[in-house]
Amino acid sequence: MAAAVAANPIQLPLTDKAVGQASQPSLTYRPLHRTFGAEVTGADFGDVSSYPKLCEQVKEGLAKYGVLVFRNTGLDDDRHVAFSHLFGDLDDITPFVAGLGQKNRLSSDYLFDVGNVNPDGTVTQTDTKRAALLRCNYHFHADSAFNPRRAGYSLLLAHLLPPPGTGGATEFADTRQAYDDLDDATKERIADYVVMNSQHQCRRAANPGNPMLDGAEHDPMQNRFGKHKLAQLHEPSGRMNLYIAAHAHHVEGKDIDGGHKELLELLEYAGRPEYTFQVDWKEPGDLVVWDNTCVLHRSVQGTYEGKYLRDLRRTTVHDMSSQAWGLNEVGATWRSGLP
């Protein structure tokens, strides 16, 4: 289904000529961790005509840092979506909203509503099915690893934040460095592993014993898996990467329980403190951009849950690399883990 973008969408100059005419200041990077992540200054999000040039700069920064943080961008929904379009094909939220029996409260179906705001503007309570589905976000994951075509870049924008000190930060993990630090024997053992990923795996693990997630419709083994290699080349940087996520259920061709245990150990390893850092959201307009093909992320729990609104909106760019479809059928339209 085609995404219904906001009325009067912003039109951007996409030609090379336009890119050359629209100037964009040089970006300055302040590292946030010894191996990845940076806070960026110098980006002008107010000049729409300069977005193509800015997009190229951001992609260059992501190839090195994996995660980029921009403060007080002034972006609204229209400009958020317009800027995101420049990175590649965008995923849309339509199937997920329909699966929940809801209408999209946001202005564009390209915006994933990853906050805790109900369609009527109230706070999502922690005992609801929507809260249970979102609880997967508390575990390290890469967006859309469970789908036939995985996610590339994600652009997450803050609109409304809970009071300081009540939680809601976002944590990231460096899976390129995690791979580099594996011993040679492990690298050799996992070189050909194909991981079977399921959204249901993450949801059930995040909600043990929850009756709302019982039944075959939530059983990973009764649904399709997104198949992606565990060890693979990160093309923008030329470095090897450990593509692991909380959606990992088992390894194709291996004993399910044994393969699952091994994947959990690798996921725990990638989430060690030496590979992670936390982004604290400071004000509406803060934007965090990351590359799902070389980092993991998770939402940090807090006392805001069920009490204070946390409105974050994400655009998701389909992976444009040669490994985007993994070992799945290229062009497949099925979606894993619909509510």
C-alpha cells in the first residue's frame, strides 16, 4: 500500500546541479565513545534546498561513526520525512497500524510512532497490548531484521519528552567493534551462520508469560523468518560486522535450542559496556540517525512509563546495500510480526 504522506509535501531539489548550488556548512563531530558515535554541529536543517548536500555529509559521517546525534534541529514531520527520502526508499507504518485496529495519529505513514502516545493523546498504560508490543524495544535490536528486506538508516526525532530524570534515553552498541574483538576461532565458526529472525521472538522474550502473546499467531515457529547472515561486510566502511539482534531465534541448519543459546550469548556480548553508550534526549527537535547494519539500539526504561508522554517518531530507510534482502526472496512483500 502506498504511504499517505502529509498534504502539500515539501519538494526538494534532487538534481546534481541543485546539490551544487545549495551550500551546507561543514559538519563538526564530537565523539561520544572511543569506537563509534558522535554529536554533530554545523548542520542547517532550516534550509531545505541544502538537504541533498547534508544527506551526503551525514552518510559519510555514518560510515565512520554509525550513530550521529543532532540537537535542536527545528524539524517538523514534513521536513523529517522529506530529508529522510534522500537516503533511500522509506518503509511505511500502514500494515502495523491496521494490525492494531487503529488509525495513524501522525501526518505521514512514513513515520513510525515509537513513543507511548495513544491515538487520543493519552499515555499508553503498561498493561495494554500496545505496551507489550513496544516492550521489545527495551532489548538490543536492529530495525526490521525480521523482515525480508532489512532496515538501513533510521532517523528518530523527538517531539515531546518526559521530565528529566524519569528515563527514556536510547542506548547503542557497536557491532563492528564487537566483531573485530572476537577470537579467530569464533569468527571461523560463525562465518556461514544464517540467522532466522522473528519479531515474535523479541516480543515473547520481552513479555514472558504474557497471555496476550499466546497462540500460534505469536509463535515464531508458526510464522515466517527474516534470514540474514550473522557475519557480514558493512559496505560503507569496508569493515566486518556482527549482525545480531533480539529478534534472533535460531541458526539455520543447527539444533534450534543450541543455536538459540549461542545467539543469545553473542547478543549479550555485543551489548557489553565497552561497546555501548547512551544518548540522553534533551529537548524536542533532537534527532538521532543511525545505521542498523552496523549498530544495535534499545530504549532505556524509566519511571515515565504509564505516567508521562514520550513522543518519538522514526523514519526507516530500507537497506540499499547488496545484502539488503539477506537470504530472502528479493522483492518479497510479506511482513513478519504484524500485531
